[in-house]
Amino acid sequence: MKNYLIILLFVFVIGVPYSAVAGDYDLEVTAMFILKTTTTTGNYPAKYLNTERPEITVMKVEIEPGAETGWHSHPVPLYAYVLEGNLTVEIKGGNTYHFTAGDAIVEVVNIPHNGKNPGTTPVVLIVFYTGEIGTPNTVMTPADYKLEPAKAEGIEDTESLPSISKTDLYE
């Protein structure tokens, strides 16, 4: 009886954690948590999009060494996995976060940010947008708008327009 209890305890201690992680997978399948969180980068609460027209988009994104994404925001939730490289993300307000290969990212929603590749090799991401039909996944912020659209609206002399810094736009 004592041996039976020891074997049962051993199975419980070893087997329960495995089944909790791997779920119903076969023994040849390994499942490992990469990230489990209730917040986004910057410690903002995670949000789900409430829509009757869901659209999921998966993209492979590559950022060359020294390149930047440009200041932008996402009106929809987005999750990414860093396959290769080192990524630095600056969020409105000045906080900076660093991600490397193997990291999962829960992006901020509707908050301007800029991704940079400070390394010497490309950053490669797999990005999952959980969006809505007809809603863009990414919106560039005014800091990246060119002056040419102003000409289309009747402004010919763009040289006399006031200069606006990124600080002015995000404060």
C-alpha cells in the first residue's frame, strides 16, 4: 500500500504539471508558455476588439539594421513574436522597451510608438492582428505625414508652415 501511494504521488507531481501545459497533446508534442499576460507593452490593460466583422491578419515583418517603423499606432489588438534580431520600441511618453528573438509582444492599442532595429542583423517578426473588416491595422501618426497632402488641400507655400516636433504632437 505504501509503494502504491508513493507511485500515485510521483504520477501526480510529475504528470499533472505536464498535462496542465500540454493539454490534450500526444506525448510527442511539447507545449511551453512563451507569454501569459493581462497587459500590453507599457503595462496598459489588454483589450479585445468587440466587432461583428472580425478579421485576423498574420504578417511577416522585417526591419533592416538601423531602420525604424516610423511613429504609428494600431486601432486593433496586435501580438507579435520575434523570430530574429533585437527590437527597441519607444512608446509615447518616452518609455522604451527591448525585445529579442524568442520574445512575445502584446502591442499597445491606439498609443503612438516607434520600432527601431539597433542591431546589425534584420529583425524578423510574425505579427497577428485581431482586427475588423474595413479598419486599418496600422495608422501612421502625424509626425510621419509628408507636407505634400497639404498642397492637395490648396496650400502651395509649405515652406511657411510652422514646424512641429514629435514632442509637440504627443504632449
